[in-house]
Amino acid sequence: MDLLVLPLLVAALLVFFSVLAGLFSARAGFSFLLVFLLAGILAGEDGPGGVVFDDVNLSFWVGNVALAVILLDGGLRTDFATFRTGLRPAMLLATVGVVMSAGLTGLGAWWLLGLDWRLALLLGSIVGSTDAAAVFALLKSSGVRLNERIAATLEIESGMNDPMAVYLTIAFIGVVLAHAGGGAEGASAWGEAIKTLLQQFGLGGVAGLAAGAALAALLKTTFPRFAEQQAGGAVGGGGILALLCMSLGLAVFAGTSWVGGSGFLAVYVMGVTARARARDAVAPALSALDGYAWLSQAGMFLLLGLLLTPRELLPGLPAALGVAAFLMLIARPLTVWLCLLPFRFAPREVVYIAWVGLRGAVPIVLAVFPLMAGVPGARTLFNAAFVVVLTSLVLQGSTIAWAARRLRVNLPDEDDTPAQRLVFGDFALDGATAVADVCAFYDLAEPPHADWPLQRWIGHALQRPPVVGDHVALGAAQLSVRAMDGARVLVVGLRLPVGDDSGP
């Protein structure tokens, strides 16, 4: 009996006190994820807990299952309408951006850690992608309200960049092992790697779309009562509905991975597709799924913290911190700037997206791959990846809200009138109003295409899909997008030059 109750007691108390500490740390700006990670470290063999844990296979299994649940929850919360502004930049960041980030970080690791170039690029691949668990959790808990373009880009990127990171990690593990065994690193090996990449994205995307459509059809036809409001206004069946979604999501993740596709991509696309096709039917499940996602994050970060041996970090700590700084201050910003250049993001938006390139559980889970494959120097890579994640959660994770305010990319609360006027100006205009009428009434110089309505003129001036919070100059005045209905601008804010008393 003790074999059952003692581990259960320790695990339950560890989660309880971690959550309790997280509630207080959140007030100081630190994330729950960091608390769970530190709790695992303290409970480990170098901490007061003294628990000896080195089960790499269990950590790998738990990490993958937890990430699948987190990605499903994130997908079911992603509004398909946001793909209008976020899909193209996010896809570029999730593919080309991961390759660039991995290459640049590998260069930094080669220089700072003195690794062979193959191992350095393997480390760059491991930490090359942003983490869905960290991005979804910290954006939600920070309380910051970002404009649609930034939020959609960050969330879609984190949900879709795992396949590229997994592919690069597996490819460079093969390169390292081939070199260590005296094998050739010829064109055939790289051809196989490219084939694997296409297979990962292709099968993952198709499986996710098919499973999402099937889940949506099931929810709308077999379980219509879960989507209907009850007489008292409450929605019933959320718990069982969440269990249904989660079990199917895990089955899709496992099945897609088994046939060689990306289970991570499949489960995220499944969630997005199901929400797009059956939004009302999915809504009751979100509350319970949020609990599953938090439990997954807690278990995953606690276990990964237990796997770390802090005393092994100390010899290479300065160099690993240098790699983390290189990634956050050089590799990620340069990658984001180049990838977003065609999409006309404002400079402050580019800086914010670069800063919120959070690393979390994914790099640690990927760092387990070399350990399982027996790669020479795998423990060095694992320790370096852990330092990168810890640094990212401490520095980037705790400054999400501060950076948004500092860079002025946050939107004011709808009931905060002074903040609304500060951001959008003093006047609110109908988006269908002609630009010429506005210029005539407020004595402004007419620009080209003054016969167009404000909503069309703003989109043309921005040269990108408008979102709430966008600003554009109209002569000496400033127009801002204040409210939208889908892709259509409903209300436009107007700020007149200082000292101008014109207006109704």
C-alpha cells in the first residue's frame, strides 16, 4: 500500500504547493511554468527533496502527451478569423524562421560552447522554435490585450513551428551519428531528410483537417444538446464534451505520429478546424479543457525539472547563458525582422514579436531526443537547452505585459474611457464615411482617393489587412481603427492636431 500512497502523496503535495506558489509569483510577474520547473528542480536529487529521477523515456512520453493536450486546447481557442492577419507571417516564421533561428543560434553555440558544428546546429534546432505551452499560457495570464495581428502571429507560429523543429532535430541527430560512426553525410541522407519534412507537414496537415471536420460534424449532429443554451442560460455537458475532444485529439496525435506525420501539427489543426466549423458546440468544453491543459503543463514541467541535475549545469553555465542571450538578442530579432519584412508590420510590432519568442517545454523535450539516441555530448546539449528555457521564462516571460505597454502594442480595455481616447482619439467616425467629407468638415487637406470610404482608404494606406489599433495619418490628423466586424472597419477614431478645436 505504501508503494501507492507515498508517491501519490508526494506528487499531490508538489503540485499543490507549486500552484500555491504560482499564485503569489504571478503577482510579481513570474509565470506558473517557471514555478513548476523550479519546484521540480528543488524536489530533485540536488534539491531539498532529494528525489533521484533519470527516466528519460517517461519524461519523453509525458512531455509529448502534455504538448498534444496543450496544442489541442490552443487550437480550439484560436479563432479562424484571425488567420486573415496572422497566417502568412506565422507560417513564414514557423518554417523559414525556425531554420534561420536554428542556424544563427548554432553559430552562437559553436562560438560560445566550442562545439563541433554539427552538435552546434543540433542545439540550434532544439531551441529554434517558440513553445506553444509558454506562449498560450503567458499571453493569457499576463492580462495584456494585444492587437489581432500580433496575437494571431504569435499564437499560430507557436502552434505550427514544432514540426520544423522536430524535423531539424532528427535530421541533425542523424548527421551527428553518421559522422560519429564514420558514415557518409551525402546527398542521399539530406534527400531523406527533405522527404521526412514533407511527410511531417503533409500528413500532419491532412490528418488535422480531416479529424477537425469529423469532430465538428460529430458535435453538431450527434451531440446537439451540448451546443444549445439551456432554459436557465447555462450550457451543460462541458466536462464530458472536453473528455471527448481530448481523447480524440490524443488518438489523432498518436495515429499521425505512428504513420510518420507531425502529431503536433495534426492536433493543433484539428482544434482550429473544429472551432471554425462548430464554434458554439465547442464552447462548453473550453473551461474543462483549460483544466486539462494546466494539469498537463504542471506535470510536464515538474517532471522535466526533476530530470535536471543542477550541479552539472555549473561548469558550462556562463557559456549557456551566452547562447541564451545570443538567441534572444540577435538570432530571434534578426529572424523576425527578415521574415516580417514583406508584411509591413510596424517596427514596434516586430520588436514585440521578437521579444515574445518564448522557449518552454518543447526545447527540453527535443533535448531528450539526443539522450535517447545516444548522441555523444547529448547531456551538454540538454543542459544548455535547459538554461535557454529558464532564461527565456525568467526574462521574457515576466516582461510580456511591461514590453507591451512600453512598445504601445496593447489595446485599452473597452470600459477605460481615458485610455480609449488616448489611443483612438477624441472622435469616432463611421467607417463608411467618405474621406472627402471628413476632410471638408475638419478642414484637412484631401489626399488621393478622397472619394473612397474611410474603411477602404485606411486599408489602402496601410498596405496590409487592418486590425483594431492600427493608425494612419490623414494630413495633420491621425486616423485609427477603433472597431471591426470581421475584415470590415466599422468605427474609425480621429485625433486632430494639438490646438485644433474643429469638430462637432
